[in-house]
Amino acid sequence: MSLVWIPNILSLGNLFFGFTAMLAALRGRFDLAIVFVFISMVLDMFDGRVARMIKRDNPIGKDLDSFADMISFGVVPGVVFYAAFLGQVPLEGCRTVFDHSSNLSHLLVGSFSFIFPVAAAIRLARFNVSGGEGSFQGCPSPVAGGTLVLLIGFNRVPAFFAGDGGFMQVLNFAIPCYLLAVVFLLLAVLMVVPVTFAKVQLLSFSSFHSPGKLIFNVVMLLGLIFFFKFCLLAMAVVYIASSLFRARNRG
């Protein structure tokens, strides 16, 4: 097998786990959807780097990466949002918002959910035209889509440390359905606004040559292992907030 297929397989893995996340959400397993989308994000983070490392970058691989991102971080978050209201096992509190037997309810929620794939398509098309070197316009679709899926099923993912009441109950929050719709729109808008976002650099192959990067990577890995959902949410909030803050200062 040609080495060129190594990064392409990673892109296909991104697509596979995005697809399985969608199926999991339709069955009400929002916890699994979060894990599968996270795996898609990791694979998406490394397919391009592996291609550059083995010097097997190719146009097909770039298009395959874009198509996989469109599904995993555009279509899937929209379907997960739809499943939260009208899926087989919707979220607590969302199941009574719409009448499941009404075709109008499915049409309204489905049409609203379509906003996210549209925003992701615009964002990815802009990225492909610009080349995406260093920084680009709009929040990256993996960050926006991953954050949305994470927030939808946040309280479904167990934490590694013990405790059910008090502060732990506050940490394992569930976003009210109406607020969830607001967050959905906000993340979709962030993908298309003309704001410069830096390229996400969670892990780096060059970390062993830089003690600072190595320590940062180790801390991030430990955070993801022991505080998975809290670490993911914190990183997303910091990344989005810092990008908006820098854009405001430039303006």
C-alpha cells in the first residue's frame, strides 16, 4: 500500500467516527457521541501532519479531509442537536418542547438544525480558498462542532473523581434546551464571522525539541485522561474567548 494512504486512512477514520457519533446520538447515547466526535477531532488534527511528515501530501487527501470535516463537524452536530429534541431518546427537558408525532415539529427542528451544516460548509469553503496557513477567518469547524456536541451531552459523560452532590452536581450541568438553541446559533455564527482564529495546536510532533511544548502536551494529556469533559470544555472556551479578545483589540 502506498504511503499516501496513511493520512487518507486517518481522514476516513475521522469520517467513520463522525458517522458513528451521529448514530449514537439518534439512539440517545450522547455520551458516546462526545467520545466519537473527540476521536474524529484527534484524527483530523493528525492527518495533515502525518502527510507532511512522510512527505506524501496530495490533492485527494486535502479534499477527503474537507469532506470528512464537513460530515463530522457540520452535519453530525446538526443531527445531534436534532436528536436532543426529537431523537429516539431525547434529552431530559427537551422531550416535552415539541410534539414528536407532529410532522411540523420535525420540519421546524430539522430546518433549524440545518443551520450548522450550512455554516460549516461556508467555513470550510473559505478555508480551502485561503489555504489556512497560520490563521484563518471564522472559528474552526472541529472546535465549533465538537463544543456543541460536548455541551449537548455534557452531564451524560461520567467524571473520574467521586461525588454526586453539591459542587459535583454543579459541575455536571445540563444546559436548558432553550439556552442550548442559543449556543447552537452562536457557534454557527462564530464559524462564518470575519474574525481571525489561530490554527489549533493541541499536540505537536516537535514537542520533544522544546521543553515548554513538551510540558504543555503532558499537562493536556493528563487533563484529558482524568478530567476529560472539563478539560475539553475549558480548552474550547479559552480558545474561542482569546480569539475574540485578540480580534477586539486589533479592531
